Amino acid sequence: MGILSRKFNVFAALLIGAGALSALSGAALAAEIIAIRLGETSVSETRIVFDSNGLLTYELTASGEGPGRLDIAFDGATLSPKLPRQGRGAGHIAGYSSTATAGGATVTLALGKGARIKELLTIAPSAANSRHRLVIDLLDAQPGALAASLPPRKFESIAEVIEAVSPTQASSLDPVAAPRPPTLAPLARRPVIVIDAGHGGADPGAEGPSGSTESAATLAAALELSDALTQTGKYEVVLTRSADVRIAHEERSRFARDAKADLFISLHADAHADAKVRGGSVYTLSDEGTERSVREALATGNYVVHDYNVGEDPSLGRTLYKVAQSRTENESDIFAELLIGKLAGVTPLLNNTHRRGNFKVLLAPDVPAVLLELAFISNKQDETNLKSPTWRKRTMGAVVTAIDTYFEKRSAVAPQARSGAAASLP
């Protein structure tokens, strides 16, 4: 098998402009890898967690014959003196080794059986856990599948993406007038809320101890939320599905854009090999997912933001995309925090409730979006809740309250938007 690699910069998307990046000293960028944890989350899945005291820049490389190995090169990172340089494996991992290099550190995961990367995400520090975490989930696969599952290359900037896929280059190096930054809509119309019930049809999702399915639980919750929002008379509500049918992930995010959604909420139910784990969580798009959104949208050549096709002029499109994407990420995070606040005390929640993931349903680059994991269907108490009309009514009521608060705050800043100021929620 050949060698394939993908490079990522976990913090690059958080900084706007080269000036902000250059202002950081080398010491500020350095992070220490404190621990490496491995465990089987199910008979077919393995989770690897890297704990660090700072944000990590890393490159994934898959190589070797047979099951192969996964090398993670951490740029500028150091290894804790207490971190074992070799360790026993678990699940798909036969063992691992860690090595300090001139440019940082490298961790090699030797696979004992065929696997592919199912998910790669980062979890920010919280009051309960001060560490940064990089999480890699592996799933059973044929030998050789690891390289093909590497997440797409992390582009260093939006400009690089647009220039890589644009059919023409800028004809001049003359500066292009910066477009007016997109602002929050003044809400002259009723906000459009798209509710996405996860899974469906031939894809039932996870299954609970009593045999109930995730697809049925999410549909019931989506219908409850739709009814509650409609009764307020404040919103136009659209469901991606209202029956037990399967819809591709890409179609769900495209559905939100076509509906000109002001907010997209995807409902799911989690599962874990440990049946004691319970509680809800809220996901917004990770940095890796943001880059996939850029690549996929621009590769089609038909991405339009504010009535402008970004493929027509790389210079102007670069600025438009950056501003639109930054605004969307910010609004998604704002709503996620509001939602968590309203759900607290109404339904059990995981620690570090706000998480980030590379989910396809969150890829629409100009629609604020969250993925709400309602509960763990693998837990008996949570499964009982998911099947309870009373719990659904109470929990979806909290979601409605969060939506109301979000748009009330948005209306409060509308005068700024109308005056031309770049508005954002407080």
C-alpha cells in the first residue's frame, strides 16, 4: 500500500488574517501531549484520544502492508515526560509508539486488523475538563481501507481552496474592492426553521435495549418540535422527512439551503457500548468539516453567496466566502450555547455538552446549524425518555424556547444590520 497523508491545522480557522497568526509566538503555539488513551467503544469500533494542554496542528499518514499503520505527526508539539514512549493497544490497535522529532512529535498507531477512520473531531476545554482532546474513531474495514478514509487535505486558507478549483485565474493583481460583509437579516419575514430527523428507511440508526430505533425516536421528536414551533405562529417550519424514509446526508444540507433556512437543527440519538452512559449533547461543525464544506461547495463551481458566484472571480469570491462562513460558524456556536442553556435541567446532558464534529448534515456554509444528540438510546433510562410523549414535549419545548431567544436577540440587532454595520449576536 502506498503512503497517503492529510494535513490539518486545528486552530487556523479560528484566526482571521495572517497578521493574527504572525502575532503569536512559537511558545504560544506549542502544545504538550499529556496522554494517549485507547479503548473499544463496541466490538467493531475503537477510540483513540490525545489529551493536550493546547491546540494541535497535525498530519495524518497511512502506510504499510496488511492492516497498516497510522502516523500522526504533530507540528511544534512536545511529549509530556510522563507519557510512555510505547504502549499496548486496544481494539484495532496492536500497539503505539511516540517519538520526539526536530519539528514536534510523531505518534505511530500499529493496526492489528483492518480499519478505517469513522470520525475525527476535537473537543475544547471546559469547566469540567481543562484539556484539549483530539479524538479518532476507527471502524472495522478491509485491509487497505485506512488510506482511503483519511479526511481530505486541510487547506491553509479559503483563498487556496478557491484558487485550486477555479477554472480561471485572476487576470490582474490590482486590489479588488472588498464586498460589504454579510449582516444578520432584519427578519422582515418569518424565520425558516428546517428540522432534520436523522436516519430513516433502510437506515434505522442505533437500536435501544427494547428494540426501539433511532430513526423512529428522531422522527417523533421532529414532529413534536414542528408542531410546537408552528403553534407559536412565528416561524415557517420545514421537515426534511415526515415519514420513515431514507434521505442522503448531502441532500439534507442541500435541503436547508434550498429552503433558504435561517436555522437548521438535525436530531439524533447517540449509542455507546457502555450502557451506563446517558445524556444529550450539541454539535457544531469542526474545522475539518468546515474545510470539507469549502472543497465540496466550490468544486461544483456553482456556489453562490449573496447573489455572487464565487467561481467567477477568485479574488472577490475569496473575501465573500470567508465573511459568510465566519458569520455562519459564529451564529451556529451562539445558538448551540443558547440551546444547551435551555436544555439544562430539563433533560440529562453530557459533560462538555457543546462538541464539534465533521458531520455532513452540517455542511451548508451559509446556514447556521446544530446537531442535537437527544440522548443515548443504548441507555435504558434514556431510551424510555425517547419513547415518552411527556419527555418529548418538555424537551422540544426547551428547544423552542432556545429558538425564540435566538431570534429575539437577532431582531434586537436588526437596526444595525439595516444601517450597514456588521451585526452579530452578543
